[in-house]
Amino acid sequence: MGPLREVRVAFGPDGKPLRIPQELEEHRFLAARPVELLTDVLADEAARAPAFGLDNALRLPFRVAAKTGTSRAHVDNWAAGFTRERTVAVWVGNFDGTPMRGVSGITGAGPVFARVMALAMRGLRAAPLVDRSHFEAAEICPLSGERAGPNCPGAMKEVYLPGTAPRHTCTMHRGDGSLDVGPAYLAWAQAEGLASTSVSAEGGPGAQPGFILPANGDEFLVEPELPESAQAVPVRVMAPQGAKLLELRTDDGRRIELRPPFVTRLPAVAGERRLELWAPGGSEPLAVTRFRVR
């Protein structure tokens, strides 16, 4: 078998050009500016550091946009990336499908990718991946993602497509040093041990009780390879002000008590589901949401 060659042009016996099959025609599936921003993200060595450390397999003498991936149960993994001049993709795994022993994309395919990319770029001077003048910069709060305010303990510079940078100033950090993450993130804050969180899962004056999760129209996919016990539908509720106890009613007749922070999980039962939120002794539901599990 000879080397793989991309067909860019073909001619018939009469010398006239033949139409290139659709799958070989060049086409753009994303606009240029979002691709440029995505490239900048994938080439950000500081963004890789929390997961992989500063000295990792994707750190090369030139900027490279790269992404790794690891399949479930470590069956196989991959690494793919590019410079202006070269594109490299590497797959690592067993051809018989047996899992590897804890080998991930960064430890398996990553080193092979780095070696191949270094060889492919030998003798070449890497051109800049993106023109960062196309972006808009903003100082943001790393916790809220909004523009950093005077009470934020830290700020970081982030880049955005023009017109898409956050417009509002962070309200999570208060002047007295307390932290108000809002009801949508209360359960996360408590799980992270942020004891200074000052907000409860209660809505403020005029706030409407309802479902934060699952939102109306949400869809959940059950993975057949995973045990049912490991799969569930998360429920998070915005409670009326002052509420200490609420009740969930499912479409199969179950009644589940909810107490602050009004968070629970339900079995992922396939089908069109309906969930109601009730106050104790109420005559009608406070909120209703419908979701699908498939």
C-alpha cells in the first residue's frame, strides 16, 4: 500500500477536470473568528497547567493548539493538534479493545504527539497561530466570570470576541468579605467547603420559586455501559423566601421532602418525565418542569 495522498484535482481521459467528491471538498464548519478564539484557548499553556502541570507532554518549543481525550475505562486515548504549518493526530490503544491500565491522553498519546509534532516542525519556523488583536480583553473575576469588581480578591485577564465580553461587575464578593454565590451555585459552594457563602437557596423578595435543574425541556441520556446506580437526574430548586421544607412530586406518584439547600437526585428513568414542586399543604404546585430521559 502506497502513501496516502489527498486528491485536490482530477482529470478525465479527455483532459477535462473531474468533480471532486463532496467529502473531499474543502468547507468551513465554523466562522473564522470563533475558530481563532478556540485556537487561542487550545494553545494556552497556563490553562493546561492545573490539569497537566507546567511541564507536560504538550509543552513544545513553539505554540501548538492541542487537545487530548481518554475514553471510558481507559480503553483508548488520543491527542490532536496543529501549528500553522503542520497537523498531527495520534491514537493509542489496543486493537482488540481491551482497556489499558490507567493510561490517559496526556500520558499515552500525548508524548507520541509531541515527538511527531517536533519532528514534523524540524527546520520550520512556527508562524503565530492567531492574531490576538482580533480579540477584546477584559479583567474578570475567576469565580463569577463577570468583570472584576473592587471586592474581588483576584482578577485575571481573559480575551473575547468583540462584543462578547462580560458587561456586568461581579456581585459574588461583598464589601464585608462574605461571598454570595447565588442559589444556582449554593450546592457547589457547600461541597467545596466555602463556609462564608452568605446566600441561601431562598429567593429574594419578588423571586419566583421554580426549578433550576432540570430546566423545562432538558434532555438526559442514559449510558448503557454505566450502572444505573451511577446515573441520575440532578434536581436543584429555587425556594420561596423563608421556606424550610418543600415537596417534590414525580409522575410515578413519589413524594420527596426537600430541605435547604433544596438539592437532590432522581433515578434516570427513560421516558417523558414531569416533576412538580409543592409547598406543604399547598393546593397547587409552585412550579412544574418537564424533561426527557433517553
